[in-house]
Amino acid sequence: DFVQMDGIASISDYTEAPNFLFSSSVAPRSIKNMGFDYHVNVEVAYVQEVGYMNCYSRLATRCLKLRIDPSRTKIPKATKKLPGEDLPQEVDDAPFSDSEDEEQLKTMEPAHHELYTKLKGYMNGNHANEDEDIMDYVDGEELVNKCFQVAVERLMPGHGCKFALCIKSNGGAYGEADEQAGATYQMAYIKYLPTHCTAGGGLDAHRGGINVPWGNKLTPVHMLDRKERVQVDAAFAVLIDKLGLTKTGEPGMKLISAASGG
């Protein structure tokens, strides 16, 4: 159930994921005679797409509560409640904690308890709160990712800062994505951070921005060798299995675009 990650290239600059990894990204569309604010973000990274979930506050809290016991045998999924399990659509009450796990909350590290308290406050103590969505908050994606990285560190000690859960919850122009070009309104994926690459700089245009510099530029891209790729793929598989995520497609080096506006 565990992955040996010794072959992964060491990285010293990922103790905290930079803010640009979680900024809401946006793209323009032809709109006549009306204001239109947009942002565009383009990057390259080795990623594994995962199914978009309907309750990221639940995934985040389960990540914080994840406990690893190497002596335990694997429990069949049919009898195990997965940490990232979605809320069924008919559920109207899903409190953050009950009497059974209050003792567990008391043993959380202070930094992790701070994340838990913030999540609980945003959702008013209930994952099924119809008036709140963790992704509606400016720091919602970053907050969920911090909790995700807590779980990654427990599953693969020393590598929690090398993986990020990226959640794009509102792409498209006025909520409409270009489906003919293969774009979607929502998307989620796990990113292997040492491969993250952008052109650098930023282009501030009228009522919008694009994360490329003015001018022409060739940007080197870090490619994984076969040994490292096999290990990262194995890590993706463990994270998906242990956190109850759903694999979508195959992992690989991808050009990622995020564009939205309105």
C-alpha cells in the first residue's frame, strides 16, 4: 500500500505551494459593447486528472483525519468509508464531527487543527450546507490543497510538498466552456510540482490578464525519465486509492489551460 519514492528528484522549494497555483484563471471571448473581465493561465506539468467532486470540504476534513497504521491489512472498499466519498445528492445534513471523533480532533497538530477550524467555519459546521461551497471562497482551492498535502505527507513521508490537488471550478465565458475544443466548465487533477512550468511573467491587458510575458520566448520543460515517471505514477495510484478519488484518463505531461471570464 505504500510507495518507495527514493528515485524522485529532490526539490527544496516546495515547502509551500505558491499562490499562482491556486489563482482563478480566465479567458476572453468575443463580446460586443459590454464589459468583460477575464484571466488566462497556461502551464505544463506532469498530472493525473481525477473526477470532479461535489463536496471538497468533506475530502479536506477526511485528509486531515487520515491515519496510517502499517500493521493493518487492507480493508475491502465495500466495507470501508472512503475519505473522499462524495455526498449523496439527497443528504441534507452532514455535520463535520460527532462524538466518535472528538478525541481525534484533540490530537491534531495545531497547524492541522487550524485548517480544520477554518474549513468548519466556512461551511458553518455542515458539509451539506446549501448556502456555502468551499470553492466559492477566494482561498478555497488553496485551503483544500493544504489539507490534501497533509494526507500526502502521511502516506509518503517527505513528499507531501511535491504533489498538489488542483481544482478548477468555474471555467468558461459566463460559465460556458468550449466543449467542441475539449474544454470543460470544471476540472480537477493531481500535479507533480517539480514538473510545473510556465513561461514566466504576466501580460496585463484591459480588464484581464494572461500569464505569459510580452515578446517571444522558448521555455525549457522538465521531462521525467522512465524511472521517475514509474514512481510518480505509482504515487498517483496510491493517492487515488487511499483518498477515494476517481481516476480519469492516464497520467502524463500535459499542457494545462484555464480560462474564464464574465
